[in-house]
Amino acid sequence: MDSRADLTTRGFWQLLVVGLCLIALKGLVLDQVHTPFRYPVMGESGTPPDVEHPIGRVYVDGLRLIGYDRTPEPDTKPLPADESLRFDLYWTVWQQPSKSYQTVLHLVGPGGLRWSPKDTLRPTDYEGAPPTSVWQPGQYAVDSHEIHALFGTPPGIYDVALTVFNRDTLRPLSTLTESGQPGAPELVIGQVHLGAPNDPPDRRGLDIQGVVQERLGALTLLGVNVSREEAAPGDPVAISTFWQAEERPTENVRAVVQLLASDGSVAADYDLPPAAAWHPTTRWQVGDIWRGQHLLHLPADLVSGTYTWTLSLSTPGSPIVPVSSLTVSAPERVFARPDVTAPVDVHLGDVVTLVGADLTSDASGLEPGTSLTVTLVWRSEAEMTISYRVFVHLIGPEGTVVAQSDGVPAEWNRPTTGWVPGEYVSDVHEVTVPSDAPAGEYRLLAGLYTPEGKRLTTPEGADAAHIGAALRLER
């Protein structure tokens, strides 16, 4: 009996000591570790300690990018293209977001093309983070990424661009300008100077879809990737070319890409650098393997039919190599002015006129949580080489954007590069009134902006056009 009591007493004290040790471990160690699920509150400065590169950029729907750390830090010598670059992003919220968002980082070249895979990788020590929809003001979270350049990326200076997007709809989230208006969704947060890789790229890692293996003078065309086999006039077509230097070129060789109609006539031709304008062939060494990336816009006046892509070099006598086919389906074009219930007739940038809009019936009144359908009617005044984005903003009683719709016209199906002068294009947008929208008068604004975020302006200098009369929301 006494021995059992002694064992019980001894077990009690052992459990007590273990419990006290666990409490001490929690307070002294675990509570100090920044895990993705519990970060300490920020200090009076509004930033976590030791953020190497503060930014302080605010986004729509409550997110704020505090800043980032990067590994390795910028150096005087280039980073080999086959080494990874790590970014640890520090986030907080100025109000609780309504949705869950995700981030991606890309390497972007001077022409705006991406030179890294579609998705960034997560470091092996990254444990994930709770959904942004449960984040609370006053705390912060760390969001880590590893960026890898595509195999064959030529040496040069690349932007590191951040995009935040809705996890459910994949729509990008806009930043907010200093005036509180939505800005471009893509945010450049830094740069990296890439050099030649430590090891030559394995051809299997190039992911060549259309293998060619054709010798064109000093260079061998290893293959060509074409992003699409079907398109409409004005559509963008991404073409990737893969080259190997058999000899060191003594001159700056150019690539000639042509689009041939079924009768052999040239429907479009493009003069391009084989790899990149910032890495001309005079810098190539024997055995080098480089990737070229180009975004081509089809002519707006192409007719329906089957076309052939060909490629050659600018050197005399270069063979012309067929590399892919393309089926073009031209849209039905409207050249008669449609009737609109809300006329506008505002010119934007001397290239487009916003003729007007049709709103859903009884749009003079708004209700919280409901959607408003806005059908814009545009008229093209000139051929456009830029694929402009359309924005429709619902402006609240305090002058801020409470709902918006952004994108390529006609639900991403009619880029402005495919419009011909005199053509009318209908463009449907839907904006949802927030459930907590305050009572008062609301206004609708619409306009166009470049992919970089620069808006087209009216002759009077305004960067948006008013649509219809004020809308009233009652509570």
C-alpha cells in the first residue's frame, strides 16, 4: 500500500515537472517563433522588426504589403540564371479582407514578358499561412517564394513583379494609388541581374513543344513553341524560340517571323531578336543555348482562314522553316451605331469613343448585395497596337471605389488590338454592390488603361467618363 502511494506521489511530481517545463518552453521559445499561424503584433512603427526592404503598398480589400527580405541580396556580380532567388514578403491588413487571396512572383523582362514559370515555388521551410479572409489588423504574416528563371533565359536585368489574385476566381487584385483609386494589379518590388548559368541548360528542361533542329547559318533552331493554334484578328500570340550557337556570330543576326495565307501571300511579318534585344547574337559564345520570347499581335484586318507560321534569319540565303499553323476566325463586325439608354460620346486617347451604355432595368436604385449589369458600347477610331483594359467603377458617397470590373473588352474575347476603325463593340460588365454599402448617391465611371496602369484621357484631361445619372441606395 505504501509503495503504491509512493509511486503515485512520484508520478504526480514527475507530471508536474513536465508540465512546468512545457509551459516554460511555450513561453520562452514557441511564443517567440514566427510561425505562419501566429505572428506577434506589430510595433508602434507599424512594421515588424528587421524588414530589409520596406514598401508599404496598399491593396484593394484590406491588404497591405509591408515589405520583403530577399536572398541573395543584390550584388555587384550577376546571379547565375540557374540559381534561385528567395523573397519573404511581409503582409498585414488595414481591414479584414472579404476573400482569400494568393500571391505569385515573376521575373519580367524589359518588354513585359515573363521569364519564370507560371507559378513560383515555396521554400522547403515554408509552412503555409491561414487564409487572408481571417487576417486581422495589427498582426502580420510572412509569405515566402522561390523564383527560378526559365531554362535558357538570356543574361540581363529583370524586374521582380508581384501579383495578388483571388483564389476562387483567379482575378488579380488591384493596388490603390495615393488618391485611393485602383491602380495596376502587377507591382514591381525589385530587380535582379541574371548572368549566364553555371551549367548549360539540359535540352529536356527547355520544354520544346515543336522540335525543329534546323541549321540556319551560325545558329541552329532547336525548336519553336507557339501559344495557340486558333485565334481571332488582333489576338496576342506568344512565340518562344530555342537556339544553339554553332559558331560565334560576327554580326547581330535577326529572326524573321512571317504569317503566310493559304495562297502563300504574307499576311504579317515580324522582325525580332532571336533571344532578346538586350542580348544580341554578337555576345553569344559557341555552344550557348538561349531562349527567345516574343508576344505578337495579329493584324486587326485578318480574314478567316488557315495560316502558316514560318521562321528564318536575316542573313542572306537563310532557309525559311515552316513551324506551325494557325486557324483564324474573324468576328462579326458592327458598323451601325447601336441605340444606348445612357449616351456618353466621350473620346479617350484619340483612339476610342465611349458611345454610351445600357444598364439593367430600374438601375436608378441600388440594393446592397445585388449586381448591376453595365453594357458599354465602344467605337474604334484608329487601329491600336496596345491591348487596353476596360474598367467600370462604382463610386460611393465618399468618393471611393466600392465595386469594380476590369478586363479585356467583351469578357476577354475582343482585345482592342483586333478592332478596326469605325467598328462598334459591345462590352458587358457586372459590378456587385457590397452588402455593407452605406446609403447615399453612387456614380458609375468607365475608361481604358494600358497593361501598365496608365489611363487614356479625354480631350479635357479626365481619365474616366461618367455613365448615366447618379444612382441612389436607400437603407
